[in-house]
Amino acid sequence: MADTSLFTPLQLGSLSLPNRVIMAPLTRARTPDSVPGKLQQAYYGQRAGAGLIISEATNISPTARGYVYTPGIWTDEQEAGWQQVVDAVHAKGGRIALQLWHVGRVSHEMVQPDGRQPVAPSALKGEGAQCFVEFEDGSAGRHPTSTPRALETDEIPGIVEDYRQAAVRARRAGFDMVEIHAANAYLLNQFLATGPNQRTDRYGGSIENRARFPLEVVDAVAEVFGADRVGIRLTPFIEIFGLTDDEPEAMAFYLADQLNQRGLAYLHFNEPNWAGGDITFPDGFREQIRERFRGGLIYCGHYDAERARQRFEEKTADAVAFGRPFIANPDLPERFRLGAALNEPNPDTFYGGDAPGYTDYPFLDNGHDRKA
């Protein structure tokens, strides 16, 4: 049976969405020069039927990078490339947010400008963490991360300014919203968590101090876009890239309170088992977040239409983001609406390459699949 609850319109901040099927941010590693081009215009344009597209994670500066072949938003050329992507989505009636990214310690000197050390809250390497580098022979692949250096206190305002400038460029490029990436063990998540953040200045120690830098980023970006066009992605309880945290629930509740006071458009939670394992949110966690935050709530991670419907029925989610289903099904909302079968994604083409596995998945056409 087709699921209709996914197709109730949603007011997300000041943006009206035609449905609640969100395209999750998906790193695809197909911008070798960090500038989105015609391939990205086609890819995102194909998926304009989403209630909202959240772009792949986009580096805010050269030092924010930990993965080669990922896009940026710090140059005029990158801004112009993204503007053409936005235009392609808008031409098909879609809506798109840019996800702002700094990887922090999930990087290596081979990816950093002039071979510098990556930066982090503290000079602690993530156990088992890997980034994605280009080797001397021109090949690319995963590589263990470097030991980072700790950011000096007086350097942090400069990174906040990098986020602000990225938001300025995103606004000029025409994005409908921006999402701040504070999840998945990257820089802002590193500051939030007790394990990677061993600082003794005003950015470390207490929950309030560990949240200070991420909230400064939120405030800077909201000054540019307006809080009602800003979302944030969070991953409390996740255990990847060596990240550990003794207070994930308390931090999530504190952030929900603080972001509610700021009038943020939405909170986007990635499920703890997204990267594997059997960790789940504690009982009552989603209900507590709902009580604390009046904006939109989006959940992501191993969802299908039925699980999304359950979240709506229990009133803990306003929308659900889909990742891999959107890779293989550019018309995913329509397939959900019709109760149609889904294409299976090919993991071999998730990262890197060209059109195959990116823009060549078939669409439905009168009940039958067709190529884009």
C-alpha cells in the first residue's frame, strides 16, 4: 500500500516543503577540482522531487578538508558552480540546502594545504579513523588520519568566520537553507564530545563550554541566513572515527534547548547505528527532544517508508531523510507514493568515478523503469 503520510506538506522554519521525504547529505566524491559542474547539476536536478535536498557535505575552507574530490564553498568558482546546481534544482521545482563541513582531525597532511597538520579541539588522534587521500601515483583511497594539533583559543573566531563566509556564498548562490554539519565525529562534534575535547579554556570542560564553539557557528550562520533557514545535523551516541563521549544525552538536551531559543529551523539526527553496531537512542530520547525543541525534527539512518510512518504517528519526527535509497532512486518520493519497487544501489559506485552509479539509475515511467 502506498504511504500517504510522507506527502503531507511541511513548514520547516520559513520554508514550505511539499512532502516529508528529505534527501540526506551524501558524500559521492565526484568533484576532483572541488567545483560542482554539469554532473552535479544533473544529479541533484534528478532528485528535485524531494521535499528538501540536503547537499553533500561541503568544505568551508581549504583546511576543512579530509577527503579529496569533495566540493568546497570558499572560492568564486565553487560558488558559481553551486549556483548552477541550485538553478537546476529550482528549475524542476525543488528546494535545496547546503551542508557546511569542517572535518577537524579526520584528515591528513596529504589533504591539507602545504602539508600542514589537521586541527582539532585537542592533539588527539581518532583511533581507527581514516580519511580519503590522493597518492603520489594519482590513485586515491582511504588512509589513516594524522595526529592533529590543538586549535589555539584565538584561532577559533577565524573558523567561525569561515563558516559565516561560507553561508554568505551559499546565500548568494541561491540555496534555500543551510545545514551545519555538527555530526559524525567531525570538527564541531569533536568539540561537543568529552573524548576528543580535553581543552581547559572556555571551549572545554563543561557542557556549556564544549557547546560554545558550535553555538558560535550557529549564531554566525544565522546572522547571514536567518535562523529560520538554518538547520543542524547531530549524532549523539554515535561511535565512529574513535570518537567517545560520556555525556551525549545531556549535551543533546542542552543543544535542543539552546537551538530552540535561537529559533533554528530544524534539528537533523543521524541514528546511532547508522555506521553499524546495535547502539540505539535511549528510551524516551526522541520524546524529550520533541518537548525541548519546537522547530522541525528530522531523523535519518536505515529508514524505509514504513519506519518513517511510525515516526510520524508517534509524533517524534516531522520528516525523515533517506540516503542510499536516494542514490539508486532519483524519483524516490514518487516510488513511495505509488508503493513501487525500489532500485538497489551499487556500493561499488558510491564514491568516485563519473556518471555510472550517479546519474544513470532508472526512473519510473508508467509503472516501468526508464533511464533519466
